[in-house]
Amino acid sequence: MVDRRTFLTDPDDVHDFNRRPLRDPAVVRAWCAPLLSQAWAAMRAGDSMPMAGSTRWEALNDDDPRKLAAVLHAALAHLEESTPRFIAARLAHELAAEHRDEVATQKETAADLSAAMSSAGALNRYLPFCTLAARRTTYATPPLTADEIRHRAHRSWGLSDTSTTPRKAAA
């Protein structure tokens, strides 16, 4: 017998994510189907199935098929809610709701901040980046020479740009 290494792509191998569930709601549903059909047949027109534990359910006789059907509905709902697919769907729904709330909060905060900065006059002095980028592409500036760069640097550093500025002699 050759011992082989299993891979995740092997369809004949069983892994945690593709094994049969420990409890299968479909099997329970199939077993409950005849009992539930008896309960539906026993109901009158316009009547509804009572919820298990409610006062209407408690008022039914113990041999009434609707009483058993109400308990079976609750059990099936519990089984269905505990399946991995249902849990994943519920988690995805909760995460999506939290994400929507977070995005709404961020939008409100950004709008409030923008309004506060505009009312304080903070945005009047500065142009948006898109405007600056458009101006840069519209107005081409000629390249600077080395002397012009040196002259602008001296001016920005607060140095006098004259021939009287002492220079260190090269050693």
C-alpha cells in the first residue's frame, strides 16, 4: 500500500471545512414533514400556528398536532440558525451594518470638520491639491540655472547675496 500525501484540492479527502456537519437540518426536516403536514391539516381557515410557549400554545390540548408542530418549528429554527452557513451569513450581515455605520460616522465627521474649517477661514488661504496640480501643468516654468538656484537659496535663508559675503577658502 502506497502512503500518499493529501492535498486540499483532493476531492476524495475529508477536511474540516468540507466534512459532513455533525447535525443535518435536512434530515430532521424530512423526519418532521409528516407531523407538520398533520398540524397544517388540523388548522382552520384564517388560523395561524401558535408560537411554542405562548398562551395560545399553552391553551391547546396535549394531543393537538399543532402543539407538537409549534415545538418542531422552534427546534428546526434552532437547528438552522446553528449551521455554519447561517452563522457566516449573520456575521457578514452584522459586519456590513457596522461598516455602514462607520462610513456614515466618518462622512458626518468630515462634513463637520470641513464646515468648521470653512467658517473659521482656514480654507480660504489654501488651494486644493487638484487646483494646484492643474496650475502646475498649465503654467510651465523654465528650468533654473545654478546661479538662480544659489540666489534663491541665499534669499530664502536670509543671507545677503552679494560679493561681500565671506566664503571659506578651499583647503
